[in-house]
Amino acid sequence: MIDEVDPFIGTDVTALPPQSGLAATWWWPKPQIGNTHPGATYPLGMVSACSYSGAYPTGYGRYDLSLEGIPSTIHDRQLASGFTHFQQSGTGAIRKYYNYFRVTPMIEPLDVLGRTWDLSDESAEPGYYAATLDSGVRAEITVGPKSAVHRYTFPKHSNARIVIDFSMGGLGIPYGSTIPLRAHLETVEPGVARGEIVAEGAPIAVHVECDTPQWRQMLWYDRRLMPGGTRLDFDHIRPTTLRPFGLMWAGPSEAGQTIELRIGFSLRGARQAEQNLRQDCGPGPARFEARRQRTQKTWRKQLKTIAVDTPSPERRTVFRTALYHSLIKPSFAESESPFWPSEGPFAFDIATMWDIYRTQLPLLTAVQPEKAVELANALLTICEEEGNFPIGYRLARGGDRFSRQASALAHTFLADLCQLGVEGIDWDWALVHMSDDLRRTYGEEYLLRGEAHPISHTLDIAFGYWCTAKVARHVGDRALAAQFEELAERWVNAYDPESGLLKDSTYYEGSRYNYSFRLQHDMAGRIAVSGGRERFVAQLDAFFGYGADAVVQPGNKPPADELAAGYALGRFEGLNNEPDMEAPWAYHYAGRPDRTAEVVHDIVLQQFGVGRGGLPGNDDSGGLSSWYVWASLGLFPVAGQSIVLVNAPSFAESRIAVAGGEFRMRTRGFVEPVAGGPAQYVQAAWLNGEPLERTWIHGTELHAGGELVLELGPRPSAWGTVEVPPSSRPTGATPFPAGDEMLTAHPEAAAPEPELVDEQDVIVTDAASPTTAVPDPEPDDHPRTPPSEGDTL
């Protein structure tokens, strides 16, 4: 499993083969780079470590700040000034860039600290990163849950050194640096030191051990040594008064000599940092190999939770790396909260909920349910201690919570766990905070006016009420549930009844189209707003580019008019970003799973690949990668509703280790897919040996384990055209028509002409393209019986 993961995927500008078919019509507004890093990580661990060049946004690589198009470079090759700790994974402009405690192996004087060296012979696998500096020093790093272990192999030199810079953090781009506010550093004994910095309001403590009994150990300040000094204390550091400071070991090295550096981290002081180092690495020197093996054993266990069958080494690498990227964040640090004294769950780098709530958190719930419960309790504690559920939560105090992006997303995650019946959560406690949180930020506007702007928050809050009603019913509060279910029906206020799309508003990183096809709790009502299934499908077809010409993607630093023209297309973003990542499955609710199959086929085969440029956009803490995991398996979780939609998989067979055992998917008539080739369509399905006419399974059915068998064919079938996924309507409400009988209420065949709405690079367009008719189902060529174990897969 380990050797099938390539941590370098996503570290460079998108470099996929030219798109064809539908994929060629999708428009990518966001940066064309994964923004991942290849550094050493531990599954959902507190610590990561990687080479540091100061580049955006992880500190690794060659690129400058970029918000759209092809990013500009700040380096023309791979460089490093040292090796840092704590990195984001795949995010964009998150403004908290960490990269604390830079370790630099040197054979040059301390005066040159901060210069960069060329990197060569880079190597990475889960839990391990290595590279050679052009000084001749070979660097290797591994990490534990709360520790990092460095190993440096030096050339022969009279005065080699290992320098730790406690003063720096952030990125080497304008406004990207992080300045510590307070710091303390002291020598404990030869080879041992400890200290703490307070950065972005968070205290980060270290306990450091270096296996260099023959080398001198010294503190330094402003690149000048402090012989005999044992302490450095800074009570108040300002950007104008900052001078670099830190710790150094120096002495002669022989060719091939290795020096090991071990660092334990804590958010609750150096004593706990030492305990964490002992817990992670044990006592004594030479702990690198033992820690590396333990971390890789843990990664093997996590990567074994899903197995796929394909003869393609490239597709195995793409899948296994996607699973790997899906399990790096959030960062769990139990009993490490720096902001409140109580013990218990704590998590950070929930960055951000709007990127991960649809796919990454459901994946975490499926393969690590105990961690999902831990995260839920951490979110509830954050809400209790700080007053609201976060949309984004970093290792920082009082930072921007990304309230512009979305609202009430923790409610979706909690509702899924509640409906699955997981243990370990106090649902009465949860209900109080879920209810209160709905009235914050945009919630008052929603209650007073029936809608909130940006209008996408209306959909968020409405669904938040629906999710909270699920928890209310679980704890037996029927009155509150009924009240919230009624409030949840205000989702309809977000839509323009004439166009059947969302109203004029501002839209975060998209247009009304990118937000108009989300999977709501009342999809029957949503389809009726568009005028019925036929018109809804026509709108989806236009959105996904059926019958449209190929587009040209933004280049480097695209001008405003180019972006405006792109947004005016009203087109799918092709997994370049997250706002419309669930839209391909909207076809299921209109009885057209064949369309889902076609769109998903082109995404899976054309928008993800091998190599450093193998991602179509920012991975955003595994948001894109987890989408790939689900979609390639032929499944998609409808977040908050505890149902999983079924589609033609891109693997002949797969297995998921779930709480109830193993959920296995097998196929009949499977053909290994190729990029640009035809899609496959579900002809019939069986769940645990029983015919499955519906295009979804319940979350409890997935988590209980079992077997799903799908018969595939080259043409669309009648499967899934009648029994569509469920919609939720309040008791006694008039049901929306399921078919096309509401078309007379919307006689227009297409929506209005494109229209500009504001000055925030947001374009609103309602143009529709011709739809493509689905062929009549072919007559049955064989009886609908599930394949047996002996059938060829």
C-alpha cells in the first residue's frame, strides 16, 4: 500500500492530458495546482514536517500566492532554507501558514542562515520525506502523532552544525510571515533543550534532543552566538523589533556521519512536550527507524481500509494517493487545547468545513468512526467554549472563521452521526449548541426575513434546521423538531421561480450556477422550482456542457474580463473547486443516473492523474481527494441525510472496512475504463442478494457491511429512472409533482440571458444549451440474477 502512494501528486501546476468530451467544456476559475506538500505526515496527526522554501501555501515548492488561473513562480527550481513543522494540506488563502521551528543543517557560518540550497534526490512516502541539499547534507524526516524525528547525514567538514530557528514562521511572500509574540528557550543539559513560542495566539512548546555528545550546544540571537548562555526570554516581540534567535549544535563531521534530532510538541507546555516525545519515540538515542516503521505501520493500516481491483498501476497510485490525502487533516491533539483547561478531544486545521463536509468527513466516518466521534466532540467543545461552531478552525486564537463561505456545516456532520446511531456523543448537549448556532451570524436575518444573503447561506441555514430537527427527534423533542422542519422549508426563498435557479446575490468562488444544483433535503421540491424533471435535466445538461464547445482555461494572472467571460458560461468547475462537487448526482433525483455516470466518468478519468501536476485544483484538506475516492468506488454520500447514491464504479471490485465489518462492491460486465472512452451504466443492482431498484442505499446499510453487486453495460438502462432518492417534506405539506406536469408554470425553454450582478468578479448567467436525449433502454439480454462468487469480475 505504501509504495502505491505518491505524496508529490498535487505539488505542482496541473499537468493533465488534454480534456475531451464533456470535460473539455468545464471551466476552472480557481488556481490550477493541488497545493499539497510531500512532507512527512501521520494519519490525522498533530505534526507534519517538510523542506521549506517559503513558497505558497505550505512553505514547500516554487509558487507565489495565487487565487485563480496558473500560479506564478517565485523559484525556478526546488529549493530549501531548512525543514519546518506544521503545514496545511492543499489549502489556498487561509492566512495561517505555520512552518514553525525551522531546522537547518549547515556547513556554512551562522551568518548565512536563511539562504536557500538546491534540493535534489527528493523522496517521499507516507510518514517519511528525504532530500539532499547542494551542500552535500542528506536530510530525512519522519513524524509521530505529536513529534518529529530528523536525521542528517553530513559530508566531512571541520565545523558542521544543526540550527533551529525559533523566530520564524509563515511564508516568504509579502504579508505571509508569522511573528511570535512571546518566546522562551532554555538549555536543559548537553543535547537537551526546551522552549515555547506564542504565535497567532497559540502557545507551541517543544522538547528537543540532539544526539551530538561531541558537539557544542549554544543559544544564538541575531545570528550571533551566546557562549555560556542558558536562557532566552522574550516577553513581547513586535515585527519591528524581531531579531532571529534559536539553538545550535556545532562540531566536526566525518563523511557519512549521521546526527539525529528529536522534537516533541505540545500546546500545553514543554513538560508535556517531553511526555509526548517519550510516548511517540521512547527513551534514548537512535529512534528514527523505529518511529518511521511505527508511522508507516499506522499508514498501512489506514490505507488498507479500502481496497480496489485494477490492472493499472497509474490508477492504483491515483486512488491510493487520494485516500492518503484524505486522511492527513484535521489535526487531532487530544487533551492539548491551548485555549481551555479541560481534558478531552481537541482538533485544529479543520480547513475548512465547506471543503470537507460533503466528502472528507463522510469518508472519515466510514473508515474511522471513532475519529469522527472524537471530532464531533471537539467541535461541540469549541462551540461551548468559544460561542459558535467554526467553518474553519486553525491553530490560532480569534482568527477569521470563514463565515463568508458558508453557515451551519457542523450540523450536517452531526446529523449524519446521529442518524447512524453512533455512540459517544451527548445528543442533548449537541442539540443545545446546534440550535443556538443557527441563530448566529446570518441566522437572525434568516429568521426575520426568511432568507439570508449571500443567498447560498439561505440554503445552508435551511438545511441546518433540517439536520437539527433530526437530532431533536432523536432525543424526543417533537415540538422543536416540528418547528425546525417548518423553518427548513424556507430554502425555497433562495430561488427565482422564473429561472428555477438561485436569486441574484454574491457567490463565494462561483456563480449562481455552481450553487444551484446542490443536493437538498427536498429535491422533489427543488426540481419543481425548475419546472419539473425535464426542465431540471435541461438545466443540468447546460451546466455540464452537453452540446457545448470546448473552453479555454485561465492562464497566468488572468484579467478581470477573462474571468467574467468564464463565469458567464455558467459551467461546472470540473472539481477545480468544491462549490459544485455534488452537482453530478443531482441527475439521480430526476431519474437520470445515466447522466451522472457520464459526468463522473469524465471527472474520474480526466481530472485526476499521476505526477506532481495530477490534481485539478487545490486539494483543500482532502476535499477533492475524498471526492475521488467516493466517486471512483461508484458511491456518493449525501451529507447530513445518511444516504449514499450509487453509480457505475471505475473499479471492477472494491472493499471498504466499515464499523460493521466489510462493505464489498462487485461488478458484472465491467470494462476497464480509459480517459476519453465511453462510460458504463448500471443495468441492475443487488444489495446483499436482493434486487435493488433504487439508486441509493441508506447510510446504515453501508456502515453495517454487506455486498453490493452492480451489473454494467455500455448503454443506459431503465434502472433508477422510476424510483428516485427520497425527499423530505413536512407532515401534511402538499407534495410537489414528481414528473413534468409543472412545466406549464414555466413555459420558457431556457433561462434569461446572462447578467452581471456586482463588482466582486461574480457573474450570473442562466443560459441553457441543447440537451441530449437518452437512448431507449435495450431489451434484456439475460435474466436479472445476481452473479455468484464464481463469476468473473
